[in-house]
Amino acid sequence: MSNLFWLTDAQMTRLQPFFPKSHGKPRVDDRRVLSGIIFINRNRLRWCDTPKEYGPPKTLYNRWKRWSDKGVFAQMMDGLAAEAAVPKTVMIDATYLKAHRTATSLRSKKEGQATRGAV
């Protein structure tokens, strides 16, 4: 696939200060993993559809999940926005949401109907 996304050396240098310290076992190549995460998000792919050049999909997902929970990506956005001469607000559009087919059963019960387990 010739249209893969790869972070440049300059981009990696700017992002490096935001990476958490590695404890124990060294991390898999940060450039490959972050480039893969960006590619997946940019193209709205499922993790299992990751091109093999980025490595195992589980590795990408685990890094995305751990760093998201720690706030690493939010710190990256804040830090990069703060570097601008004029402060900017950086946002990520998350309007693409899918409802599971069982979501319709989650509607609130009508008044007068007993709920399960009610005494």
C-alpha cells in the first residue's frame, strides 16, 4: 500500500517530550505505532483492518488505549497548541457514532410499567 502515513523526523522530535517513560521492557517503535494509530483514525478503519506495515493491530490498540487513559494524547494536543504564537484551541471531531442494534431496547420504561426486580 503506497498511501500509508508516516510521521517525519521533525514531527517525532516535537512529540518526543510528551511520551511517557518506558518502564522495564522497551516499547515497540513509537513512530510505527503512532503512524498506525493516526492512519486508522484518519481513514476510519477498524483496528483489525490495520495494514501489516504498522505491526499487529492489538499493539496499536493497546498503546492507543493506555495513552488515552493516561491523557498522553490530550497533553500532546495542549503542548502543540501552546507552541503557537497565538494560542489555539485544538479539537478532535467525534461526531461519527454508531448505535448498536440493541440500543432501542434501552429506552426508558413507560410510566406504570414495572421494572424487573422491583419490589
